[in-house]
Amino acid sequence: MHGLLQDLRYGARTLLKQPGFTSIAVLTLALGIGANTAIFSVVHAVLLRPLPFPEAERMVAIQELGPDGKRRQATPANFLDWRAQSTVFEQIAAIHEREANLTGEGGEPERIRLAVASAAFFDVLGVRPVRGRLFQPADEAAGHAPVIVLGHGLWRRRFGEDPEIVGGTVALNGQSYTVIGIAPPGMDYPREREAWVPPLRLAPELNNEMNVAETRGLGYLSVIARLKPGVGVAQAHAEMETLTARLRQQYPETNSNRFNRVVSLHTHLVGDIRPVLWLLLGAVGCVLLIACANVANLMLVRAAGRQKELAVRAALGAGRRRLMRQLLTESVLLAACGGGLGLLFAWWGLEGLIALSPGDIPRLREIGLDGQALGFTLGISVVTGIAFGLAPAWQVSNLALSESLKEEGRGVMGGVRRSRLRNSLVVAEVALSLVLLVGAGLLFRSLVQLQRVSPGFDPQQVLTLRLAPSGDRYRDDPQFAAYFERVIANLSAVPGVETVGAINTLPLAPGAVTGFFIEGEPARPASQWHAANFRIASPDYFRALGIPLLRGRDFAAGDIEGRPNVAIINQALAGRGFAGENPIGRRISFGGTNDGRPVWFEIIGVAANTRTQRLDAEPTPDIYTTYLQTAPAAMSMVVRTAAEPAVVAASVRRAALSVDGAQPVTEFRALEQLVYESIAQPRFNTVLFLGFAGLALLLAVAGIYGVMAYGVTQRRHEIGVRMALGARANDVLRMVIGQGMTLTLIGVAIGLAGAFVLTRWMKAMLFEVSATDPLTFGVIAVLLTGVALLACYMPALRATKVDPLIALRYE
């Protein structure tokens, strides 16, 4: 212990005597360790940390799947069958996410994110209330008074943590609900839900008196369950496969194309973000390796400069283990300082990461520098210190006393073996940098391609706002339609407004999907009907968004309830459903009336395709009906303005509120913001990769420059002799640059091979760009070679200015 403390004191004094070297090494390590700590904090919070529920390992999600393996929402009837027939679950619950207008005590009306959940929901999660109680089976029984559980955040924000609210009432969509309890802090499952109600009223089809046959084909539920003790996920999955196969046979009309799987709730929540985060962690790990290689080279140079000191200590009796321990102690000291500064960088970096990250990253609120992150930083600092300290320590272990004193006397620090090691580290830096640069280049090209995709509408100078009227005045379609008509009329009268339209679901946002059949087709089960995105729009919606009508006409004021139902389809549906025929005048149906007869909609127009789901997804079939015939309970206004939207935003808001001030205006923003947010995830991936790749390039170039500059310094005698014997400046320039470029080209070749293999893992993150895109590979290789050439040129230029007489006299 005494020897270790002595090494620490001596190492600290030695490092303080060389502030330049120490500062560069600590900063290099801090960048690498800080970036790794920040990304690890994200990975730990999202992927590694257990869910904040008791016995979370017993919690699973039951995902209903289509024949293509894609996830679907479960149907109420299927859920009830699962609940009644399964034997592996202790509790099983269904959830339906929606929104509602909250009025009553506590402030102005507002739109809140709500979850309709069956009675066992809180039992599945194992949570307990802060105040009051949670759901009981009786709460979802027919005839029971409506109740609500408030989220802790909503309770604090709107009601000031008033304990008297429990037992009081609030109004959701004009219906009175008794507050029975307050959920604990951090309880926001499903994500960002602010309150929970049992299925009475808001989802009556989940009542015990429901008509199962009518709800077996309509899926809109998420299902979670708690496994019985001793039951594993695989066993639950096997039983659910058997149960689902039985339902397919029993109800072929609706279930013939429905499958399912059971996964842990953690896996369900993480979703598709898992491979992205692991890839980012791998990328930032490469940055740390490059930083280690850089500092290792610095340590080798420093060890070579201390060769006489180390040789004298060896001559005085210090063993190899003692010298290795001293150098490793200094390395760990450097890494510890780098880790401390890296924590500060990580704290700053996390703030930027959270600000930049798309809102759909799960568990985003849990990301932070906690004890695990501190432990990770400590561990990675120690490992890093040992990693970059091994090279000079190993050189010391092979120290030949007489040879070292001889080399030192000649002024030639570092032998051939040390030069090879330094050169190998440079090659490794270049190779790792090229892999990261190629990955960043592919993501950048992919993002550029994505930004070039036309959404099918013109988002410029368009404001959007969402309205969902509720209360006794809004109960049926004519009342909703009349409200939206008044809003559209008020907005159209605002100075600076050109056109106003309305749609139940905006483009680039998930919406309802409906099945339909075409008049004249052979009869088929509902499970085999065509599928299309279902949109309810107003006259002038297409004009407001600049969506051209390719055939037929737009909706008109005369297309009202009681007149023949009309619909507009998009080009994708016209091509798939009508095989090149003119669809105008043809009829489609979404199902039957109470007496079983089809309700027909006549196709009056064909609109151009829009990206209704995502920019990176091909246009899918869309069907539009008019709100004047079937009005939804909520619509988004699209307001095209003559000037910048910000100029008329306040007037537009006032005009919307003037129709009914009790109805909240939500999602008030420019449509361009929606388009921007739709590619938030690809942009997040690209920015991070570009940052890591840029940092790697900077470190690699610094490594090349440092090795070449050191080499020129150590070869001053040789260069002086060459120039004295007639070598010209160009000869020296070529010699030095040739040495550096040889290392670079070897690194580029290795890096290209590595990138060719590793970038295949990025396929799912790319859009219209191959993972082995030759253009990206070629441009990045040329770019890195060019930057490396510049890094070699500066020391080479200095070498040409060596004065032979001064160099020989110095030697």
C-alpha cells in the first residue's frame, strides 16, 4: 500500500511537470469517456434498467399480429376470450389510449391524454395509490357510476396536490366522473397518460353486456398481463398460440388472419429503438478506442523521452514490475482525471441528447446521470487507463539497459519495435475512424433522400389546430358537423386566411384503418376485405393542403346527411382496387347497417397520393368521406394563410375559440413542424453519428500528425545527413509524406473491409441507400485520405526546413 501511494504521488508530480502533455491527454480521454457515459445513460435507462413495477419480470404484453407479422391492435372480443380461457396469467388487462376534454375544478378546459383500462390494469402493474383507491371489478360493471384515477402529474399541475379532490368530481367530455384515487409518481403507463378510467361509457363494448360478435373484427386495444409464479414467457406464448389457433377455427370470418405473440413488457415498450441504441453505443465505443490509441501514442512518446530516467532507475535496482506499475499508475491517474472531466461533458451531452431526441423514445424521462452511470464512468476510466498504459508499460518490461543508454546517448529515442507499435496504433485509429465516417455518411445520405421525398401536400404557410367539442351540446353527428361548420366559417373570415379545411387525422400521423369491399366483387369474409386508411375531411381540405384532384370532383356543401354517401379515394387505391379502370361512379362499402344491408359510398373523385403514415413508407390506399355526412368527434383544422402563419396565429386562435370558448384548442402549430417532427428519429441518428464520426476523425488526424511530427523530430540527424549528401527538399517531403500515407492507406483498406461488414447492421436505419453504397464508401475513403495527407504535409514541410549543419552539430 505504501508503494502504491508513493507511485501515486510521484505520478501526480510527473504529470504536473508536463502540463501540455497532461492537458491534451486528459481532454482526449474526457471526450471519449464523456460521450460513452452519455450514451450509456440512455442505453441503461431505456434498455437495461428494469421497469419500475414490482416483479416486473412477470409482466408481459400480448401482441396481436397480422399474417405479415406486423403488430395490430387486439379486438375486444378476442381479449375477453383470452381472459376467460388462458391459464398462465394471474391477471390480464386491456388498454385503449385516447384523449378527452377535462373540465370542472382546477382551471380552464384542457385536452388530456387518457387511458381506458379494464379493472385489472393496476393489479397487473402492481402499483398502489398515493391517495384513495384504484380500480375494482365493480367499476366496469354495467350501471356503475363513472370513476377516474388521476395521474400524479395531473393532480399536482391542475389541482395543486389537493387531497380533497379524492371523492370530488371532474368532467370528461361533459360527463361527470368521481375521482377515486391518485396514481403514484412516475406511473404514466401507457406512456404519457395523465388519467385512467374503466371502460364504462367511454368504451361500452368492454362491458359484461357487450355484443361479442360485433367487436371481434375491430381492433383498438393493447393487452398486458402478469404471469403466474413459475410461468415463463415461452410457456405463455405457447398457450396463446394454441388459444389463437382455436379462435381462428371458431371465428374464420374475423380471425382467419389474426395471430399473436407474448413478449416481456420491457421488450414491448422498447420496440424498435433497441438496435439503434446498441449501434450508437458501439459507435461511441469506437470513439473511445481511438482516444485510447491516441493517448497510448502520447504515452509511448513520453516513455521514450523518459528512457534515460527509466534506464537509470533500472540500473539502481528497480525491477520491471516496479517500472510497469509506475507507468500504469500514471495512466490510471490520467484516465481518472479524464473521467472526472468526462462526467461534466456527459452532463452537458445528455441535456443536448434529450433536447434533440424524438419524443417517441420510451422511458425518456428516466434518462439521467445516476449511480449506474457514475459506476460505469469509474469502471471505464480504470479500464481505459490500463488499456492505453499497457503499451508503454510493456515496452518498459522489454527494456535492455545497455541498449537503452546507448540509444539515449545517440539521441534516438524509441527503437524499431516502438515505431512499429506507434504505427500500428495509427493504422487502428484510421480504420476505426473510417468505419464511423462511412456509417455517418450512409445515414446522412439517407436523411437527404428522406428530406427530398414529397409528402404529397404543401405544408408551407399552413396552420393546424385540433378541436374536439364535448358536453351536452355535442352528442350526435349533426351537432358535431354544425360546430365544425361554424369554426370553418369563422376561420375563413380571418384577414390573411386563404383557405380552410378540416380532417379527422392529419397526414404523417397514425390514424384509423378500415376494411372495405367494392360493389360487384365476389362475396368474401370481412377478414379478407381490402384495407385503407380512413379519413373524414371537409370540402376544401384538398385545396387547403394543395393536394391535386386527378379525377372527379371535391366534396360539396350539398353532400350532407340524407343525401347519397360519397367518398374520394387516392391514386394508390385506384390503382390497386380498380386495376386501371375509372373508379368514378363505382361504389364501396365499409359494412352493413343493423338490418345487414350494405351502406354504399359512391366514389366522386381521385386525389393524388399523400404520405399518410411516414415519409419513408410508400403511399398506402386512402379513403376520404365528408364530415357533413358522418362527422367525427374531433377534427384538425388546416388553415392556409397568405402571409407567414405566425402573423395570423393569434387571430386564428381567437376565431376558433369564439365559436365555443369552453372547448380547448390543442396541437396549435405550423404544418411544417409536423413534417419536421416526422423524421425526428432519422435526424437524431444522423446527428449523433456525424458527431461521433467527426470526433473520431479529429482524433485520428491528431494521431497521424503527432506520430509524423514526432518522427520528424527524432529523424533530424538522418534528414540532415540526407540533405548534406544532396537530397532535395522534395525528396524529404516525399519520404515523410510517403511514410504517413502508407499508414493511412493501410488503415483505409482495413476500415473499408470492416465497414463493408459492419454497415449491414444499419440496413433498417437507411432509406433508399444501400448499406454498401459504393459512392459513400469511395467519397469517405477519399475524404479521410485527403485529411490525412494534410496532417502529414505539415510535419513534412517542417522536415524540409532542417538545416544540415545545425542538425549534425546538434547530434
